[in-house]
Amino acid sequence: MVDSRKYVFAFFITALIFGTAIYASNKLTDKKIQDVRDIEARVAADILSSETQFALLAETSCRDIGPGFLSKELGPLGEKLSYADNSKGFNLEDVDSLKRSYFLLEIKDYLLMKRLTEKCNIKPTFILYFYSTKDKCEDCEKMGYVLTALRNKYPDLRVYSFDYDYDLGAIQTLTSIYKIKPQLPALIVNGEPYYGFKTVDELETKVPALKLLKTATSTNATTTLKR
Amino acid sequence: MVDVQTLILYCSLFISLFFEVFLLITYLEVRGEIKREDEMIKDFTNRRSDDLCPTVTVIVPVLNEEKTVLDTVDSLLNLDYPMDRLSYIIVDDGSTDSTWNVISKYQDHPQFKIFKKENGGKHTAVNLGLENVTSELVGCLDADSFVTPEALKKIVPYFNDASVMAVTPSIKVHEPKNFLQYIQKTEYSWSIFLRRMLSSMGALYVTPGPFSIFRTKVFRELGNYKYAHMTEDMEMAMRMQKNRYKIVNSHGAHVYTVTPHNLKGLVKQRTRWTYGFLNNALDYKALFFNKNYGHFGMFIMPIATISIFSSIFMVGSVLSGWISRAMQVLNRIQAVGFTWKWSTPSFDWYFLNTGVLSLIIVIAVALTLFILYLSIKLADGKFKLHRGILYYLFIYTLLVPLWLSKALFDTVFKRKVSWR
């Protein structure tokens, strides 16, 4: 004779384990989303601070702009959002809303960077990168690795990445300003569009500011060694 | 929206977890029973009167086992049991090596009967032996297995219960040497635990070739062994279950068996076992979800069948995840070359996978480890960490689908499997 109570009890415990796992996972995911929101808030505050500082430039000189002028958290924020975008378990609406804010923050940071380079007459060290999430774009994935490698190599390099197909007016304005064709991945370097995959070496040759950064890095290394 | 693959994965994990929980509940229930059995065996040994010991015959079917048969017979001769109550029948199933010459030395031994016949398969050799049995109890021992001296006296007391018709032993790996055999050592410990739990549930579905002991009347009433898809020991257990003949397990009766030492041998052996299970289960499908057969029909047979499919699916999902990760790494190498500087050295919990599936897998692995701990304690009397446990956790799981899918393929396309 089968003791059905044992089955019910085992089922209840298994369901409890499943329920606990679902609850814990949701809590941890919420915490992650909150982390990203906090970073976005900090980046927004950083940009506001930089803009204020920039507005004061009229009364001061470019020499007063320190190394922490632009937010340092934009890169890590992008990495966390990309992880959330590619992982299961995150609420799609949450990630979408965070992505929207992220793209807007990137554009604001980019505008600030652009004005700064014009005003202080410095070589631009930024790249606008457009990728696609709509169709399978293997070159976009590879391009992402190249840009991450470059950013690790040159911490002062700012890479602004945008989802070409994302429904956001500001991104559409950006793509129409630079007349970017839907041949992705696409890069805007010094106002010039480049289509298709580019290696680290190719980019180092094409971006004058990177060459400068490269020279600066090797000079620093040599100086450090001599010391 | 949850996709079909994720849904199947959730269901497979739920079933695995449910089974583990069920086993643990059963363990909690039978702890007292295990203690009582140990006392019963002690009592039998202390008060043993030779006249009260039932007569036993052990049949040893042999086929080209010139290297191991002597050790097998020696282990039988060392059994701690009254000599006049114990006899042996060796049946040579048409060996082409010197096996017959090796066993001929027992021709004149008072406890032995020796037969030679044309090759017809293991079941025919055992059946020839069964026809010559006159004892109350009968068992079989494969010629690649060895019994411990106290094995029989840890089995016989169970027959004091008149309803017990067969007692299965605990099988261990004989002298493991390489990592595959260490994996099997851990797996056999797991099986010892599982069989003991199935025994209490009345749901044993195999009476293993090495040293399962039966009341002789079982064969007289239910008939001898059949071909049974090369797993006659499984078919016999299912036949007994069908006829409500009680089978129990003696976890303290240890039998050592030689296990495959390479992957090819292991896959072949396990394919035969799984193929045998699937085909015998098909032959006895009437028992499935049949209340009259208790846990055996309602739970163990269905879950053992489902687990074949869910194991293939779960390992397939893990492997497909690994392949897609490998493709990403390959893409990265193509893009930026090979460098050790990819990963950021600082730890950020954010990038830990805290998805529901990952958490459930962690819990399932923790439960598996706990059951392994209990299994090794039950099998060896104490828990000792050995490398086989790690191999078992990380390699065995990936190997299982090899024979599961082959057995499934052979069953679907009605292909015959071979013994060796």
C-alpha cells in the first residue's frame, strides 16, 4: 500500500526549496537593478557637476580641469547593463528603462566631452560605437571585445556605445547627424564613420588621439622604468 | 515568457530534487530499521547453530574467465558458513580459453559440481545449475566477483522472515586503480544507499548477478532465468515484483566486483544495463502507475524511466551552455588575440549568476553531496573523502548521457546490444 502522505510531504519540501530559490533569486536581481540605478544616479550627478564646472570655465582656465572631471563610472555601468541584458532572470522592463537612461547619460557625457575638446583645444579621445541587437551581429560582438580591450589599455579613452535599433529619439538624432547607414558595427571617430569590424591595431592607426595616448603611455612607462 | 527548453529544465530539476528529498525522508524513516537489522545479524552470528542454517547453493557461471575464476571460488570457500550446508555449482558456458582446465581441479571436491555446456548465454548456464539445485536457498556469483567471508551470514538471517523471497547484497568495486574505477567506486556507494532505501520501499528492480540469494522455490514457482535483453537479473526482479515476491537488501553483505577499466568497456556495460532496464520496463509496462504494486509501480519504475530522458536533457543543456561560452571565447580570441588580461581581477558579486536555475542547481548539488556522505557512511561504516567523489561529481555526470542516449537509440531502432 502506498503511503501518499510521504509523497505530499516530499512534494511540499521540494516546492518550498523551489519557492525559496525563486524568492532569493528575485531579491538578488532586485538588488542588482538597484545597484545599476544607484550608479546611474551617481553618473547623472557627476555629469551635472561637470557641466557646472564647465559653465564656470568662462571664469577660469582649462588648466583647472582635473583628471576626475568626467565620470569614471560610465564604463562599468555599461558592462553591468550589458550583463543584465544578456542574462535571464532580469525584468526586461527594468533593464529597458535603465538602458534608456544610460544612453541619455552617454549622450550628455559625449556633448560635454565634445565641448571640452573644442574649448580647451585638446585632441578628442572618444569613439561613438553603434551596434545591433535586432539581428545576429557577430562582428558587433567582436567589436565590443576590441573596444573593451582599448578602454582597458587607455583608461582615458571614452567609448559611447549605442544600440542602433533602440527606440530613442536622441539616438535617432545622433545617427541622422552622422548619417550612419545600417551596416553595423559602425564607429564614429573624429566625425568620420567607419563600418565593419576593426582590429585594435587598425583603430590605433585611425584614431589620432589613440596614437597620442599610446605615445603618452609608452613615455610614462619608460620614465617609470628609468626612475 | 518562459521558453519550452527552460520549462523542461525546471521540470527535470523538480523531479530530481523531489527524488532526492524522497530518498532523504525514506532514510529518516528507516534509520531505526537499519539498526534493528544490524542487531538481528549479530544475534544470528552469536547464537548460530549449524543445524538451523538453511542449505545454500551458489552457482558460478563462467565464460573465458581463466584469470579470475580461481579467486572467485577461493572467496566462496572462505565464506563463514557451515561446510555441510553450503555447496557450489560451476557451469562453463563453452569457454574457449583454459577456464575448464582451471575449474576441473574442483571436480572431486565434495562441495562442488562442475558442468560444461555449449555457449548459450549466461542465463542458460545459471539455469543448468538451477536444475541441479536441491538446497533451500540458491544464489549466483559472477566469475569476476568476490564475496567477503561474512557475506552469507549477513544475508541468511533475512530469510527468517517467511515472506522474504530474495536478498540482494551490497556491491563494491574490486581494487580500483584508475580514475574511471574510482568514479565507479563512488557510484557503487551511491547504489548501496539507493538499494537499501528501495528495499524499505519494497521497490528493488534488480537482483544483481553477484550474490543475490533466493529461496529455491522462487525458480520452481516463477520459472528459471530468461534471455531478458541481456539483463536476466533485472527481469527476474521485475517478475518477482509482478508476483508480489518480497525482495530485500542486506547493506552489510559485501561483494566486490571487477569493473570496466576504460571508457569503452564502461559505456558498453552501462548501455547494456540501461537497454535492459528500458526493454524489461516495456515488457512489464502493466506495472507502471499501478497502485497494486505500491512504490515500485507508482514511483520507482516511472521515475527511473523519466530520469533517463531528464538526465540526457539536463547534461545536454549544460553542454550547449559550455559550447556557447566557448564560442564567445573563440570570438574574443579572434578579435583581440590571446591574452590573460581579459578578466578583471576585482571581484564583483553583481556578475555572479543568481538566476533561479543556478540557485536550484546549487541546492541540488548540495543535497547530492549530503546523500553521497550518507551513502559512503552506509557502505564503508565511516565517511572518508577520496578523489573518486570529485571525479564522480564533475566527470561522471557528463559521461552518463553517453550510454543513456546509446541505449535509447538501440531501443528505439531495435538494435541488439552485446555483453562484452
